[in-house]
Amino acid sequence: MKKNNNYLVADLMLAAALVLMFCDKVNKWIVFGIVLAAAIPIAIGFCSPAKVRNNSGNTIKAKPEDGSCDPVDVKPGEEYYGADGVKVGDRVYKTVDGSHVIVTKNGKVVTKSAIGSIMNTVRGGWLDKCPDDCWEPLFNS
């Protein structure tokens, strides 16, 4: 499967619909159609693994989403596709399906779309404790 940022595609579609909504000569059904069509990349995002890009300058750990409990190294400049979470410094961040995140030089985790950011805030984000036993190796790494 391609590693497209489907949430970003939906962001752009919804932004276009918002702009067109205020144009007098645009049929409102077109705007409604664009909003409705934005549901497609959002649904695809729900079914796509998360991607992490490490721009931190340090190796970070990622928990694979494939059921493996063993964390993998993500070296500086590398991307890892299929992350359930990442450990940056001594903190663990849960990524949500379909989101694309970047670990910055100062260790901040930035989501590369508005919808992905909302999803990571609601269903993911920084964790204080292990959601289940399979997260322990990442927390202890």
C-alpha cells in the first residue's frame, strides 16, 4: 500500500470546500459533494498504518503495529511505516492509524495534517502508562 498522507488529502479537500462555500457563483451541492468525498481519504486513513519520520538527530524506538512487541530502531533521517507508537527520549507517544508524524530536532512530535492531529489528540498522544503488556518493551527500552 502506498504511504500517502490521506488525512492531509482530506484536509485540502475540506479547505477547498470551505473557500468555495463563500463564493457566490458556486453551486452549494458541489461544496457538499467535496465534503462528502473527503470522507473517502479519511476512511482510507483509518485503515492505513501510521508513518513516523525521525528528524531528531538521535535514534528513536518504534513499536510496530504488526503485533510484534519488540521495538525497532528508527535512525535519524529514516521513516518507519507501521508504527503504533514511538519512544522519544524517556516519553512514549501513541500514533493513530493513518497519521504521519515527524519527531523534530528538539524531540517534539508533530502531526502533518489537521485531521491527523485531532485524531492523535483524541485517540493517541503522550502516554503515562502502558495500554497493554505489548507496550512494556517500548516503555522499558
